[in-house]
Amino acid sequence: MSDSRNLQETRAEQARRNKELITRYYDLALNKKDFAAARAYIGPYYRQHSTYGADGPEGLGAFVEWAKVNLPQLHVDFVRIIADGDYVLMHNRGKNSPGTKAVVDIFRIEHGKVVEHWDVLQDVPASAKNANTMF
Amino acid sequence: MTGYTCASPDEQYSEAERRNRDVVLDFYDAGVNRRDYAAAFRHLGDHYVQHNPDVSDGAAGFREFFDFIEKNFPKFRVEIKRVFIEGDMVAVHVRSFDGPTRNGEAGVDIFRLEAGRIVEHWDVIQPIPDSIPHANSMF
């Protein structure tokens, strides 16, 4: 087997593992709104870039507690996931947020734990210039 | 195009992934920043499925949208911060300047390629607010 094929298999295995990690983490945090369970996936720090949360694991914890009270019906569908090295990028549909939002979340993983998060959010409009939907 | 970082070191990508990245970066720079449609559209496949709700389908829709930008925001430009590649999917995390919003926008564009040509595009765009609850920036 060539070195380049070995490299591609290692890379594919890392992508598979990271997608599974992030999917489970995200589902616990935002869909189940169980921060205690999600906390186990977070590393020694959590650098937050979202405009919706304060820095650190405690910033995320505060957001999850806020969502539990204010957006109890919030549910995020994972539409597509791209994994590249230590990063996982998810294209998501946030329902009852309120309304529906198109979201891209980006996570960085270090030693098997989530340590950094970026996102962008946009309301899905009632009408569009094409028939393809935002997803 | 300079200033961007790829999620992995160059040697980690397959040849096809490096080609897909280069196609998307050249398309982006030509189409979005230089508004040189002839240079941009040679990277499109025989169809271009558009998911941005403000843009009509196909190459014609792309051109119509950026003609509007060129006319109303001639200094509009987009900087690519980070690039993510997996097989036929290429995503870019970007910041726009001098467009319709005061602080510019943070966005992610996702492209799907077929045989080295761009055939589909999704994006999510959020205006950068005046203040955010941490010192890390949106990037």
C-alpha cells in the first residue's frame, strides 16, 4: 500500500471519528439541552466565537440553560457535515429558534475534545429567488 | 488570493481535493472580488444550483446579483479566512467589507464540485454586530 493511500485512510478515519464526536456533542448540548452531559466532550478550554455566547465552557452552559427556559422547542437538524483535519463544519437547520434559521457551525477538536467554536446564523426567509431552499 | 489558512497541511489533501480548493479560490476571487465573470464562470459545471435565497439560479443569477453589488457597493470585497475541504465539498469562512452592512458580514460558503467544476452553492451570512460578548471576534 502506498504512503499516499495510507494517509488518505488515516484522514478518512479521523473525519469519521470527528463527525461522530461533534454530532453527539451537539445533540446533547442543543437538542437535549443537557449541558452536564455535553461538558464531558469539552476540552480544558472552549474558545467561543459565536455572537450568542460568552467565552469558555461556562458561557456555553449559560446559553444552554437560557435555551432550556426560553427556547424549549429548539431543535437542530444536521443537514450536511464536512470534516477536515481537526475541524468539523456543520450546515444545520435550527427549528423553533424561534422561526427557522440556517446555521453553519465550525468546531475545532484537540486531543479528542472540542476546544473552539464559530458560527453564522441567518433567518430562512418566507420567499426566495430560487426554488432550491437554503439547504 | 492570500491570507487564508487551510484546515489541514497541504500534503494531507488528495490531488483532487487540492484541485477543488484551487478552483473554488479562483472562482471566488474572480467572481466575487474582481467581478470578472468570464474568468469565474469557466469553473462552473453545466449547471449551478444556487441556495442563497437572494440570488437566482445558475450563472445568470450570479451575474445579476454581483452586477447589483458592483453598481451599489463598488468597493465590496470578501476576505477568505479559512478553507475546509473534504472530497468534492469545499467550504470557506469569510468576512465581507464595504457592502450593505456597517461592520461587514461573517459568512460561510459551501461549494459542491463535480469533476473539478462547481455545480452547487449554499451560504449563511450574518452581519457583524457592534459588540459581542467575548474578545475572540467572530473569526
